Amino acid sequence: MTMAQTNNANEAKGFYKLSWLQRIGFGSGDLAQNLIYQTVSMYLLFFYTNIFGLDPAAAAVMFLVVRIVDVIWDPLVGTFVDKHNPRWGKYRSYLILGGIPLTGLAILCFWNGFSGSLLYAYITYVGMSMLYTLINVPYGALNSSLTRDTNEITVLTSTRMFMANVGGLAVSAGIPCLVAALAVGKVGHETIEMALFMGLGSLPSFIFMPLVPAIKRKVGKKNMFYIFLSVAIVGMAMMYIISRMGTVKDNIVLIYIAQFIKSTGVIVATGYMWALVPEVISYGEYTSGRRISGIVNALTGIFFKAGMALGGVVPGLVLAWTGYKAAEQSSTLPVDPQAWFYAMLIFALVGFALLVFCFSQTKERVVMDEKDTKDVKVSDLWIEFFRNRPLRVIALFFITAFAMMSVGNAAGAYFMNDLELQTPLAQEGIRWLVCVIPAILLLVAMFIISKYELEDDVIDKINMEIEERAKNE
């Protein structure tokens, strides 16, 4: 059999090979979502407390309420997506249908027209989060619907996370510079220092994410998690110690080194976890005969948002408990409301254009038959959860990982925004948010991932058996 015949035979079984344009197109969907998600994760709490005028404790409660709404909303979205087949594509249709209103509400989250109004903040943030779910759940299901090939999924996930981190870098380093340029017409030295610190949170992805397939082949899936989670903990310990040696600005080079080490570990470990989702979808199909991608992605959505809920409420509460006060004389991040609004406007519109590009380059190939989808119910979500042990493991990993990222991302802006102007207690609270609490969560994540049982040879065998069953029916 020739190579072409072998490839055709594999594709007939669902083991499709994708072009680089298709991989980049798929990844552009995560880049687009991160232009909004990362802006919210990194800067919305800062915007609420320092510009919009909300009390940190009130903002913390709001972040928790929003995630509780998400926990209710996600399974409804997952069930709806699996039951319906829009004419533009089972999953990709929502990139457009949800993308238009998401763009509008994301912009309104950073509008100061109702300054200090908790009700306005709730309406815009809850609405934006619900629309984000309407895109994120079907987008996650796209991954497993493009191919069954585990090596291809690894490359696809690496491409996706590389591009997600392009979005993360654009937000983390770009927002401070863009806001400063819009507010005062120039980017000051302090703003550049903050942009470099925040940008180092994404920079390692451009070095290490393309190497993930080779690293995984060399050391194995679990060992890769252990190595990079440990690297992240070392970076956090370094940052805590360095920040207590003097001011952040006096030790800025050492702070950059610690941030790079920390981010290297976080990016690889949390980036590759998305490659586990198609594996548990295949495991569920193998054990139940139903490939309910939307349901599984809704479950992962519930748990990563549960993690975001924990991580979202912690920074506001810690800031309130330690007596944080917005420093009026801060020279790092401008507090011009109009500058923040236009910065979000630019990022959201670019994000929508990228969603359109993703839509144009993706096509679902491995999905349930319509006769199976019509019987999907919300209760299937929890049935799948309790039946699928690998799914339970990655659900717990998602909770822990996203709690860690939410705490660290939200605290980064406070860490670099003239930390020394705060009281000693408030300074220590911010250090705990950036270093100590995330490190504790990573230790928990390391224990959780040790329980994951789907090694590559196991999942390849499962996928082959699924296709053999389909062939014999």
C-alpha cells in the first residue's frame, strides 16, 4: 500500500491530517478569545477598583456570582450545542453567532458611563461571560471534531496554545502601552517595565510550545507535567524572595528572570492540558458508544470556570482584608476611562475578525450522528462525569489550574503598579496573590495529574477500536 493509500485509509477512519492553514485557522479562534478573556482576567478587576470605583470586596463577590451563573449556564450550552446542527456547522457556527454580541458587551465592560454602578457592572460582566461560554464550549468541541489522530491533536493543541499566547502577549504587554499612549500620548518608563513583566507571562510560549510534541515523546505525558509544574513553583519562590529584598523597581531584572521561569512552567503545563480533552471524549465514546463533545467541553467549562470563580474571588477579598487603597499618585497605569474604553474597543474588534477567520478554516469531520444527538439531555453531563474517571481527573486539574492562573493574572497589575506605595500588610497580600497561593495550587495540581491514566498507547488503541466498531456496524 502506498503512502497516499495509507493516508486515505486512515482518513476514512477519522484520522485526518490537517494543513498548516487549518491549524493556524483553528488556533486563531483561541487567539481571538484571549484578546477578551486575558484582558478581563488581567485588568478588569484593576479597572473596577481603580477607575470604575467599585469596592474590592464588592468586586470579589461579583466575580464569584458571575462564575456561579456560568456553572448553571455551561451545561445548558453544551447540551444545546450537541442537540443542534446549525447550517454553518455544528460547532463553528457559534463563532459568528456568539461573536457579534460578545464583541459589543466586552467593550461595554470597560465603559465608565455608569461609573460606580454595581448593577451596570453585573449586567455587562454576566452578559459578556455568558456569551463567551456560547463561543468557548463549541470551540473546544471543534478540537475533537477535526481528527482522531493523537499526534495531530498534539500539534493542533500546540498551535492553538501558541496562538492563544500570542493573544496573551498582546494583552499583557499591549494593554498597558496602548492605554498609556491613548491617555497621555506617550509610553513612560514605568509603563514599559510593567508591560515587560506582564508580557513575560506569555513570552515562553513562543519558545516552548512548539517543542511540546518532542518533549512529550521524550519524557512522557505525566513527566512533562511534573517537570514544568515544578519549574513554575521555583519561579514563584524566586519572585517572592526577590520582592522582599528591596523595591520591585530596584530588582526589576531579577523579577523579570523569576517571571520568565514561572511563566515557562505555567504555560507548558496549562497549555497541554487542553490536549487531554479529546482523549476523554474518545474514552467516553469507547465506553458508552456516544461521542458527546459538547457535553464534555461544557463539563470542562464548568470546572475551569469553577477554578476561575475561586481564583476570581480570592484577589478582591485579599485586597480588602489587607486594606488595599488605589494609589492616586501611581505613575505606572493611567486611570483615564476613555483610554481604557478605546483600548478594549480595538482589541475586541480585532478578536471578532479572528473569529471569522477561524470559522473559515475549520470543518467538523468527527461528530455524532443526528440520530444520537437528538436524545442528548442535560443529565447526560453528570452521567458522563460520574462514569468517566479520566474526565473527573482533568476536571479537578482544570479547577486547580484556572484558580492558580486567575489569582496570579489579576494580581500582576497590582504587583507592578507601585507596590511600595501600599502599606506593608497590603504589599504582603499582593505577594501572596502573585507567588504563594499559586504555588500551593500547583502542588495540588501535580498530585491530581498523577491520577490520569490515558497514556498515548492506550488512547490510540481506544480510537482504533472505536473505528473498527463503526466499520462493522
